[in-house]
Amino acid sequence: MKILKIAGSAGFGLVLSTGVALAATPALYTAAQAKAGAGVYAQSCAMCHGADLKGGAGPDLLGQAFAAPSNHYTIGAIFSEVAEQMPAGQPGSLTHEQYDDVMAYLLQKNGYPAGAKPLDYSATLKSGAPLVSQMK
Ligand code: HEC
């Protein structure tokens, strides 16, 4: 009885802390994707969104000026904008892999951690998970 009780409460604690961590900043991409994405960004996005992601001809892609909680952005909505509307003027001109990589880079710059599972093109388009920048 005593053992069961301990196991039960330990299990609950684990679920709770994992749930909180996931709700805040899930790992949605690999470090290799973000690294490749930095190159895609420099070549295809920086001229409009700024080398520092702080905007130019295109809007800010960093911090609260981009993805504040009140914007109610989702991962899927922003990835759709990137993969289907960007680069503005040449929408859809990059490969799926390049879009995955540049999205990984945007997430990394906005405070999302890298993980073991690569960002997947089709699944990410459909993701209803919130996109909230962890940066100021
Ligand atoms: C020729 C200029 C230009 C280029 C190049 C460009 N963008 Fe944009 N981008 C814009 C403009 C203008 C908007 C806002 C209007 C719109 O949504 O079409 C925008 C909007 C966005 C948004 C939505 C921002 C928001 O807060 O809703 C994202 C995300 C984005 N761009 C990412 C990218 C990425 C990633 C690339 C590179 C693959 C890229 N853009 C290349 C001009 C550009």
C-alpha cells in the first residue's frame, strides 16, 4: 500500500512537470535543421526581414513584436505563411527541406529548444500548437 502511494505521487509529479515544460517550449526541430535554416534565412529572407530578424520591408520575426501571446499565432499558421507565401514575390520557390530548416531557425531564434525529432513539413503545416516567442 505504502509503495503504491509513493509510486503514484512520483508518477503524478513527473507528468505534471513534463506537461508544463511541453506547454511552454516544446522541442520541434533538430539543431542541424536550425543550422541549415540560418543559411536559408540569410539567402532568402534577410533582405526583407533583416539580418537580425527585426524587420525591414517585411515584419519583425523576433520576440514580442512578432509572436506575443495576444497574437494567438499557431505553429501551423506561421509555417503555412512561410511555406506558402514566402519569400514574398516568389512563394513556394524553396524546397520542403529548406522551409523546414528556416522554420527551425525562426523557432530557435524565438527561444524554442532543439530536440531529437526533426520538424516535419506536413505535420507542421497542420499544427495547432501555439507559437509564442520566448524572447523579449
Ligand atoms: C520580398 C520581401 C520578403 C522576403 C524575401 C520574405 N518575406 Fe516574409 N514577409 C514579407 C512581407 C511584406 C510580409 C507581410 C505581408 C504578408 O503577410 O504577405 C511577410 C510576412 C512574413 C511572416 C508572417 C509574419 C507575421 O507576423 O504574421 C513570416 C513568418 C515570414 N514573412 C517569414 C519569411 C521567411 C522565413 C522568409 C524566407 C524564406 C521570408 N519571409 C521572405 C516580405 C518578405
